[in-house]
Amino acid sequence: MNLFDLSGKVAVITGASSGLGADAARAYAAQGADVALLARRKTKLDQVVKEIEATGKKAIAVQCDVSNEENVKQAVEEILSHYGKIDILLNNAGIAIKGSVENMTVEQWDTAMDINVKGIFLMCKYIVPQMKQRKYGKIINVASVNAIIADKAEPLVRHSYNTSKSAVLGLTTGMAVSLAQYGITVNAVGPGLFESEMTADTLFKEESFLQMYNSLCPASRPGRKGELNGPILFFSSDASSYTTGQFITVDGGLTAV
């Protein structure tokens, strides 16, 4: 029996227009799931949907700003109308704003909290009820290694990111404990440095930073495309039927030193 088989399941992925979210959507489809891809940029979503459909799998693109309650409500209604259910929710949408508490604006702080924390709250608010009704659900929240460690190096000082990703862990354990009785598991993954739209034009362009990161990371390199998919699929499948409230870092050993 393939414990990672997702045939017959419906997976919703936020922040799915590029990077880790798009990779996860492809991985879900490859394991047999029907997928719904959410993001603000519909054109990019449509491109990923075409890639998935070309493999013979089902996928839909739904434009949605996860920090906007009405957007989220309408998106969930559209997905349920199309597929009839939601089995898996991957809360991947996120933003990293550079700055420390003394030089960030209130608007920047609020934006980070709205997308990284409120976005997860809103998605769960409108998806959890039908999971509870069906006595089944898999919720995976994408946090970060920066939920538990911080950075002194100037390119990585992001106090709102540290705070919001730590809040994701609190929300994960809180929901895990209260939802376990309904057959719903809630877990989190914490990626280290991966190349994505968020990092390609910043961290990956800083040669001195990459050298420093590689010297600190036991694996001596950033994460590669697809290396986050394994833990996500584990938490999304029956392989993790008795695992909830957990946080796995995917960081080449960075948080182990």
C-alpha cells in the first residue's frame, strides 16, 4: 500500500503561483490529488494549472488575497462548488519584509501579519467547518526556520517575519489539539533557504551571504527544488495519520547547530 497516495483527495494550496507553492501543487497532482491553486496573480496561476493539466490531472486556479476575508470566503465557496470537498489545505502564502522594529513602518508590520498569520486564520476559518463535518482533514502550515532562530546579518534582519512565523507555530499547535478529535491533523514545515521569487532577487544575488550561509549550514548549500515536497506529502497523506501538532524543519541541518 502506498501511504503517500492522494488519489481521490482535493488539495488547496495558497501562494501557488510560483516557487515552493507551485512545486507542492505539482507534487500533489503527481500523487493523484485534484488541486486548487490560490494566489493574487491569476495569470501565473493559469500557467501552473496548464502544466498540471498537461499531465492528465485536474487543477483549477482561483484568484485570492488570503488577507482579505471576502476573497477567502468566495474562493472556498468556488472550490467547494467545483470539487465538492476539501481534504488538504497547504497554507503556503507568505511574505518577508526586511527591517527591524526601529525602522519598519506600521504598514509594513501589518502587511506581514495580515498575510503570514491572518491569511492562515482566514483559510482555516472557512475550510475547517467542512473538514469537521466530514471527520477528515490535513492542514499543513508553511512556517520557517526563522520561527525558532533569528539572523544577525543585515540582509536577513526581518523582525516581522520572525514574529509572524513564530505565530504560525502557535496557531498550528492550538488547532492540532482542538481538531484532533475530528480526524483533522495540523502540522507545520519550516524551510531553510530555498531559491524562490522571494529570495532570487535578494539573498541569492548576495554572493557574500551565500558563502556565509553555506559555511553555517551542515549541508553546505541551500535547499533544492522539490526538497520540501517530501515532508509536505507526509503531512498531507495517511502516512501521518497519527501525527499532529508537529514542526519539521527542512534546512540541511541549519537549526541543529
